[in-house]
Amino acid sequence: MQLLDLEKITLGMSEVWAGFLRDWDRTLRSGNYPETTRYNYPLAVAQLARYLGDRGPGGEEGTQDPVNVTKSQIEAFQAWMISSRSASTAVNKHKALQQFFKWLAVDEGEIDRSPMEHVKQPRTSQKLIPIVQAEDTSKILAACRGKTFLQVRDEAIIRLLCNTGARLSEVGFLKVEGIDLNTDSAHYHGKGSKDRRVRFGHRTARALSRYLRARAQHNGATLPDLWLADRGGRPLAPNGIKIMVRRRGLAAGLTGIHAHRWRHAFAHAWKRAGGDSGDLMLLMGWTSDDMPRHYGASAAAERAQETHLRMGIGDHV
């Protein structure tokens, strides 16, 4: 399923920018980059192109052709991203633009040096990791309780997200053959086209088994996709799951609920219990140990707070 519609995203852009975007997407496809990367990378370039087209006074030189883009223009775009979105979003755009201008210089030979060379990556503040508490998950599952197709399906999706700590895209793009109820495991296709198999518990297995029985009666039962929309014999896309999770959260009286928070909660609980970082990396599909360290620090801080409360330091006067 293609996430990015290049015809749509290049509509109204200069033909120069649009041509380079199409060529870069071809390079990404030939390199077997995952769909999410092929969506996020060109999107960042398109946003830069539109920003320069909108902001360049009088269509100044360099706003309609990427080979003329300057360091100062990228810094202005980056500052605008920080103020209009967030620093973390600006970081993601920075990484995508690095790859685009590297391709423009090294692969295409269109520029001598990348204008990104001396553009600093935005600094992001260290924030508390937002997680879904167990009692909140129980409330959301209670909002799914019932025997209709949607209720059975949504419970299975939420339990799988919570129980395996998988990404929304990994759960969303699961195939029927990716669930093995003999070993109670799911076969995930993750970032960087990396595959892994993750075990799940008996409650999740029971929810999945109930869903598969209901799915067998659905008019989309012959589709390879695991998750089906309520009507029309169509698969349920990851964006549909995203909307469903938010809706179920609101029905449970909760705001700000999204799938990635169960991933946060899984990693936090693992480190909180003293789990091995290497094992966590395998389960979560990470290749860098930065994330386990991040969650390890969060779990350590929580343990320190609990120790503080038990000792009652400063609370005896």
C-alpha cells in the first residue's frame, strides 16, 4: 500500500522540484526503502519546496530549484518547523533533507556540496515519556467489550499493541499468516525491512482467536490482510487503526491516547522490571542502544521517586 501520492504532493510545485522528487523516489524504491521512509523523506522535501516558494520574496533565485538552496534558507525552514510544529518534527525533517541533498550531490552530481553540511540539527528537550497506565488500558478494553465484529476486532488490536510493544505500522500491516496461534506469536515486518517474531500472552491469543473466528464470516475473509474494515470487504489501514484507538480512548473518558504510547509503556515496564537491554532491542526491533538507555533512565527515575517516598526524606519536619 503506497502511503505517498507523488502526483498529489507535487501539485502546484515547480517542475524542477517535482522532477527531482520523482527521481529521488525512484532511487528510494530501487533501494528497497520501507514505505514509511519513502513517505516521510519526500514529504520533508516537498514541505521545504513549498516553504521556499511561499516565503521567497518576489520568487528570489533559489526558491524554485533545489540546486540553488542555501544554508540560510534551510535554517529559516528549520526554525519555522520548530515554531509551527515541534523540535522533534524539525529533527525528522533535518534527517530527511540531509539524505536528499546528499543524493543530489553524490548520486546526481547536481551540486558540489550539500547546503546541509553546516546546518545544526535542532536540539530537543528531554521530556517525560508518555505511557498508557494499566488502569487506562483496562478502561479502553472495557469500551471494546462485546460480541460485534468491531468490538472483537478492536480488542484484539489493542491487546496486541499493548502486549507486544509493536509499532502501529507493524500491527497495521500484519497479514493473516503473520499470526501463529500454535506458538502464540506475531511476525512483524519493521523499519529497515527487518523481520522479527514476538510472542504474546494467553489473553491476547484468546482475543485474536475470537477475532479470527469472526473474520472468517466477514465478506473480506479471503483477503491476506489481517485487519478488516467493518463493511465493504476492505482491509483496515494503519490510519484507520489510529482513528479507532483515539475513538476508543475518548469512549473510555481518556484523551491523548495513541498506539505509540503502548510501545512506550512496554519498554518502560521492561526496564522497570530490570529486563535486559539487548533482549528489549530484539523485541522492539531497534538497532541502536540509544532507546533502551532512554527508557532505562526513565525507569531508574521512577524507582528513585519510589525510594524517596518510602524514605520520607524532608517530609518529617
